[in-house]
Amino acid sequence: MIHPAGRIKHVEYAIREIDALARELERKGRRVIRLNIGDPVAYDFQPPQTLKLSLTEAVEKGYNSYSPSEGIWELREAIAERERKVNGVDVEAEDVLVTTGVSEAISMLMAALVEEGDEILMPSPCYPVYVPYVKLYGGVAKFYRLGEDSGRWVILDDVSKLVTPRTKAVFIVNPHNPTGAVLSGREIQELVEAATSVGACIVSDEIYDSLVFDCCFSSTASVAKDAPVIGLNGFSKRWLATGWRLGYMYFSSPRGELDEVKEAVVKLARMRLCPPTPIQKAAELALRKGEGFLEDLRREFKRRRDFFVSLLQDFQGLALTPPRAAFYAYPRLTVKGDWGNDFGFAKMLLIEEGVAVVHGSGFYDYQDNRLRVVFLPPGDIIEDAVQRMRRFIARHALAGL
Ligand SMILES: Cc1ncc(COP(=O)(O)O)c(C=O)c1O
């Protein structure tokens, strides 16, 4: 037997368990209504025409070789311009590194940043890939809690009390997966102050920055112009190009605190040669033509969000604080049932009613009574799914509804 490296025991991805079960049922011929995939293209959305045509153009023009490891220069310029214009972040092309999705940016960043015993402060619940990476490199995952207060998601903890001299980085996911929360400028400021008070940097994942419905989004690097901020963003969500695998990171640190980390990330980037060149060129060509399509997209996502929220309005057993961004809702179970915890609920719901949602504890939630539901499917499908959930809860609730 060849044994894998011991550190792999830290790699877990709980939300895939529900997906595996859904696949098994589908293989057996069952219809599954999937409310578990954070991918608009898996529903009825496709990338904008400008992006699709730009790919043909890139290939025809000969952008088919390796590119520099940091990414095509003109794309880095176009991204920097976009971040300056849209988010008010003072970055130049040389601060930008193109990656194969935000996922690769996270992977390289964790490898470059986290050492044995380093503490990384993250939100709970949290986009789940962050935590196993911290553990993989011997770091310690610590959490600040998000919770509901008067119809809004807010940070519950005094974050200044959660940082220590061992804190290497404070992670922000804004807008937030899985809750759809959007942080206020004051909350971002508090996170930044907590990080800088102990000499830590801030990593801000802003992949849903353009998918905000009814409030304003502030980019961390624009709120904290003097702090060392690494911004993560990409084309998967707002350009509806999840399968294209294109993302980027930028380093904003006017006093140069991030210079060595950036150098380390570039070294790692060289080891994987480059992100796909035609995809990079297509993104540059499309970015230059603008992101005008976003207004319609946001309107359509908002319409689907509003419909889902209306379906849950008088739902006995589930309470929802409406998401203000992205395409996730994160309702709370308000009754106990013979499903046990959230994972039991998700499994039984899938088996009995053919509806796939993800249990909150898969997102490192500090509680075990929440579900993540993707509200992207067309109206008749989402209505059917909610009806099935209603039926399921009525059948299994222990306390009277
Ligand atoms: C918060 C967050 N960051 C990063 C990613 C991964 O993005 P990419 O497709 O660019 O790898 C996701 C995907 O769902 C996400 O929700």
C-alpha cells in the first residue's frame, strides 16, 4: 500500500457529500431538484455573447501559446482598470496576478502565507475551501460569527478580541457565501483595524461584488487604502463563466508589506506555467467592451431572489433573513424534527422529496440548524421545491407547527 501524505487527512469538503448522494439517486433514475449548486450556468444562464465571441477571436488571432505566469499583460491592465473604476481600488497592472479561478488564487495564497501554528481568522459560516487549506499547512482556523439581527446579517463578535500576535491574516468574504450578506463599511473597517493591530494582512474574496441587489458594496482595499489587502475576484460568477476557470488576485499595500508574499505567490505561479491563454485573451477583449450586461443580470437574479423570499414568507418551520447579494439563501430551521441535525435534514429531504440543499454545518457554521439554498432555478421549479420542503417539514417536525 502506498500511503498518501498525512496532511491530506485535513482535506474535507462536506458539501460534496450531498452532491454525491444526489448523483447516486439520479443514476437510479430519480429526478432531483438541485438547489445545491453555486453555478448559474448549471441552471438557465449562459455567458454573455461578447465573451463567447471573444474566445473565437482570441483563438483565431493566435493566442494559443503559453502566456507569462502572472497572466497576459493587457488582461492585467484591463483588470486593474476595472478595479479602479468599479471598486475604487488603487491598483496597477503589476499588482494583479491572473489565476485559474479564485480557487487557484486561494490555493497559492494559502501555500505562500500559512505556516505551522499561524492563526487565520475567518467568518463562520464560511465558504468551505478556506478551512481545509489552513489546516493543510498546519495553521489554526479561528472564526468570527455572522448572525441575524433585525432582518440583516451582521458580525456578532468583537473581532478585536479574536486576533492575537499569531494571527497572520483576516479573511473576508464579501458579499458572503452562504448567507448573501453584504458587510457595511464600518464592519470592514473593524476587521481591518483588528488585523492591522497585530500586524496581520487582510484577504478579501469579492467574487460576488457585482451581484448586489439592494444595498451598497464596498471593496475592502478601497475602504482600507493604507492596509495590506489581497483582493480576490474572478469571472466565474458575474461573467457567468464558471467552467472557464479564470480569476485574479491583486496586492494593495502602499507601504510594501505584501511585497514578499507577492513574490512567493509569483514563484508558485511559475510552477504551474500559466492560466489558459485563449481564455485570458477572451476575457481581456470582453472586459474592454464593458460589463453593461450586468444590469440585466442583476435584475433577473433579484427577481428570482424576491420570488423565493415571497415563497418563504409564511413558511412554518423555516425563517429567512433575505440575502442582499449573490444567489444563496440561508434559512434557519425553527422546529425540531426526527431528521436530527441539519445534515440529517438535507439527507432525508433529498431521499424522500428529491430536493438537494446543503446543510449549514458544511460551511463551518457554529450552529447546526441552517440550510443553504440556491434560488436560481426558474419559478415553477423553485415553487415545486419549496412545496416539497413544506411537505417534508410537516411530516417530520416533532414539535407542533
Ligand atoms: C466565495 C467564493 N470564493 C471563491 C469561489 C470559487 O470561485 P472560482 O470559480 O473562481 O474558482 C466561490 C465559488 O462558489 C465562492 O463562493
